[in-house]
Amino acid sequence: MARSLCSLLFLLTAGLLLADDWSAEDDTFDPSLPSVVIGDRSWIGDPSPFVHAQSSRTGYTHVNATNYPGLDPAVQLSLMLPLKAGETQPPGGGMLLLNEAQTRTLIKAFTDAVESKPGEKPEGVQIETSLEGAIWSLTAAEDDETRVVHLENKLKEKTHRYRFSVNASKKLLGAIKHSLEKLDSPAAE
């Protein structure tokens, strides 16, 4: 038991040490990272940064394969915003739960947006999810002449826009593809 605990502590410490190498500008996903420390918080895995447009607050993604009872096996994409001192609810955040076909559609939409040329305005894509009533879309855009990708969630009272840089989009694509592979493997069942 003590040996297992020591091994676990070593792995967690090693993962946090590797987190020192994490960069918001990196465009590759590293599935071997258990967590990273960004600022004064720890984030699961190798997250992609985004900016929540309404609050101008930077948040981070977490992507994993899931198998919830009553639903198809799915890739879960969580968009998390850190709480500030005294807050009980973040100003935004969300989750996409995507079956295999929906995940492939999201991969294509992100790839098309990332590969679009400056000045091009490809049409936005509606993203169907496994959650009833969820209204998501993805659009390539430009902010101050910089290419970005907007992922939007329309709610009854407002719309939340999450802005990803091209590099963050590439990293997110890696995480989504990695989770899709885990979804496809028999070990994930």
C-alpha cells in the first residue's frame, strides 16, 4: 500500500513538473500529461486555452472519452472558466457531448476553420451534440487581423462565445482525435 502511494505521488509530482513546459502557444496535444499548473491553478491533462468573449476571461478545455448509461459512447469537450475570489458561478463555460459521428463532424469543422486562409470567411457550422436542446456552432473568424475560431453556445437568455487561437485549435483537435481513438478502441468500452 505504501509503495503504491509513493508511486502515485511520484507520478503526480512528475506530471506537475512536466507542466512547467506547458505553453499557451503550443499547437500539439500531449496525452501523457496528467495535469498542468497555469497561474495558481491545476488543470487536468494538456488543456487548450480559450477566451470567453463576454467576460474576456481565459479558460481551458478538458477532453475525454465517456460512456454514460443511456447514451452512446461519446467524446466530452468541457470548457472551463476559473472562478474569481468570492464567485460562486463562473461567467460562462459549457460542455459538448458528441457521439462518434458528431465528433468527426466537429473535427472536420475545426480543421476547415484552422486551414482557412486569412481573409476567407468560411460558413459557420452547426454542431449537433448528444445533449437535447444544446445549440452550438463553430466559425472561422478574424480578430484584429488574427485568424481565430469561435465556438458558440446559444442559450435562451444569451450566447456564449469561446475564442480559440489557431494554435489552441490545433491542440484541441489533437485532444479530440485522441479521445475519439480511445472511444473506438475496445478497451474504452
